[in-house]
Amino acid sequence: MDRNTLIAQALNLHQRGQLSQAADLYDQILSLEPGNFAALQFLGVLRGQLGRNAEGIKLLEAALAIQPGHFGALANYGQVLMGSGDHVGALAAFDKALSAKPDFFEALYNRGVALAELKRFSEAVTSYDKALALHPGNVACLYNRAIALAALDRHDDALADYDKALDIQPNFAAAWDNRGNVLRNMGRPAAALESYEKALQLAPQDSRAWYNRANALADLQRFEEALAGYDRALSFQPVFFEALRSRAVALLALNRFDEALGGLDQALAVHPGHVPTLLHRAILLQEMGQAARALADYDKAIAAEPGNARAWNGRGSALHALKRAPEALAHFDKALALDAKLADALANRANLRWAERGDYAGAVADLKAALAADPGHPFARGELLHLKMHGADWEDFDREVDAIDQAVRQGQRVVRPFVYQAISQSPADLQACSRTFAASLFSPAPQPPLFAHHHQKIRIGYVSGEFREQATAYLMAGL
């Protein structure tokens, strides 16, 4: 049987997925003719398909030594190089293939993939554009161009590409999932949720889609449902760091602090040096009154990212809680040297400037800067008005009081109840302020259980709402 017939038979087996039989025929040809270009090229491709990239690269290099400018062999070589993780080498191979054949769709498409892997997304989009000019309805190319467009924050264009791909192939689960991610980034969590649900109809065991769906639910403040979604993702992929971390954050939002702490511990067991998770745990430990333990997490975060302003600010707040005010102030200064518009650090420094140093002007300046950086910063507007009252600064006082009253009635965290008592004369507004403040710290109280009385005497219990942040509680502390 002549070589061409054997090559045709091997290629037929190869294309039908009968890789072992095809490999045997390629080997047979190469035993008869070690320099057979076609056998070297196609066996190299086959080895790459099996993940044996080093062998595939050697075979394709041998083929290219025979025909250096063969565009098909160059494109195949690029694909095997990509499989080995050498995206720079792959890009060079695709460029050589395109210099030989500029309208080579596969090389243009794969060149885009290689550029995207190298985070050169704008160039990737250009390469995908050229490929789509040749084959406008290629779903894989539309899908990958959408990924690159999303990476460039061109969300409208990315969404359009996902929609085109899904019009052609409606059962493309990954496209529905990524489409949801784009919608979330566009601030449309409800629409994203619908997209994730379509993905899960097609791929019900996709842990990533469950995780993304849970994120959309969290965006919608539906934290109990989000929690169930994270659990579902973890049922398919138990060591899923992002799901473990986001689950803990949902528990925090539900004020289930002990469970949240356990969840953060689990996440950090998977990824011990993850700075955002270390900061979450540190903040939670502070909320639970464990400032000394929080310091250790802040230290780890700062060691990993010395330029992280939030870590320096958090460590400062922990030091403040430990009554180490001069150190805390130095930490807030450091945080603001790194990020002059970090509203939390500005508000924290304002508190210390006034409470520890009596620096009225500095504290007022910091609170004004905090509100300029973040107009909705919790309680800062109320703190600023209260501070100005201490300084007998009545400029725009009535207008500020009215603005704070309106915000309180809308359930905004604009002023603390203790401060608001010096501002408001309305019992209804004072109660609304207290409810908003309490809701930011505690879960709703459960309904008390009903029970039967088995005694004749009347029993009276005394309950006070003044044992938290209230004047009576401060005055009673000495008792």
C-alpha cells in the first residue's frame, strides 16, 4: 500500500476520533519514511490532543524543518504550543501562518485566543474581528470575543456578542453563564439571575453557574437564597475558595457572625494569604470584640500587601479598640498617605483627632473629606453636624437637620441614635433611627415561643431599651 493511501486512512481514523488506530498508522508510515511531512504533522497534532504536548511539539518541529512555511503546520504547531502553556510561542506561530495565508480563519481565531491568554485583550478583539469577517456566525469566535470585550469593560458589546452566539446556539450553557456575569457588571442583577438560571437548566451540576447565581442573589439582598446557592455550588465542588468566601460574606450580611467566622476560617484554610478574606475576618473579629486576634490578620494582610490602605486603616481601628490611640492615629495617617480619599480612614482619624487631641479643625476637615469621597458614608453626616454643634458652628444648621431627618425616614444610616437625640425632637424619627442602627448590627429577633402558665401568681419582668448605646447605660457603667 503506498504512503498516500496510508496517510488517507490514518487521517480518516483521526478525524473519526479513533486516535489509537490513527497513531499506529502514522507510526507505521514513519517507520518506512522517517521524514514523511504529513505523518509528522498529523501525529504531532494527535499527541497534542492527548495532552502529550512535548512529543507533539517535537513532531511538528520536525515537520516544519521540512516545510518551514507551511501555514497548516504552523497553525497546528501554535495550537500544541498553546496546549503546553507557551502562548508567546503560539502567537509567533500563528503570525507566521497568517503571513503565508492572511485569510486563514483558524489562525486568526486561535491568535485571538493566544492574545487573550496574554491579557492583550484589545489586540485579541482585533484578531477575532478579522476572523468573524470571514465567518460571521462562528459561535466559538463570538463567545471568545465577548469574553475579551468584557475584560475591556465594553459590556454592551460583550452582551451583544453573547446574544448573537445564543441566537445561533441556544443550548450553550457557558455563554448564558458569562452573559450573566456581564449583566451583573452592568448593574443588572435581576437580568443576570435569569441568565444564570438558563445556564443551570442546561448544566445543572455546574458549580460555577451556581456560584454566579448566588452572587446575583446577594446583589439583590436575597442573602438566604444566596446562601443556599453557595451551598449548592460547594456540593459539587467542596474546595471552591470563592464560594466559601462569598458564603461567609452572606452570613455576615445576615449577622450570623459565629457561622461567618467559621466560613472565613474554611476559606483561609484553602487560600491562607488571600488579603480580602483576611480583612473580612479581621473586621468580623473586631465586631465580635476580639481586637487582639484581628491585629494578627491585619499583620498578615500588610505583610502580603504593604501598600493596602484598607489594611492599615483596619489595623488602626483595632489599635483604637485596644486603647492604643497614638499608634492608631499613626496607622490612619499611613492609610491616608496611601489613599487620600479612603473615607473610612478619614472618619476614623476625625474621631481620634477630636476625642484624643481636641483638634476640632482637623476633625471637621477629615469628616468633610470623608463625605466628599463617599457622600453615603455611614453616620458621617450626623457626626459632622454633632461636631459642629460642639464648635458652635450653626451655619446651615436647619438645612442639615432637615436633610438628616429625611434620610432617617428613608432608613439611611446617616446618624447614630445617641447623636440623634441631640438633634431630633420627634419620637417617631428617633425610633426609626434606632431601628436602622440596630438592623445594621443584629439579626431580627425571633418570635418568642408561646408557653402555658402553670402558676397562680402574677410574675413581672422588667425590660429596658437603655442598656446599649444610651445615656443611662453610660451612667450605670460604674454600678
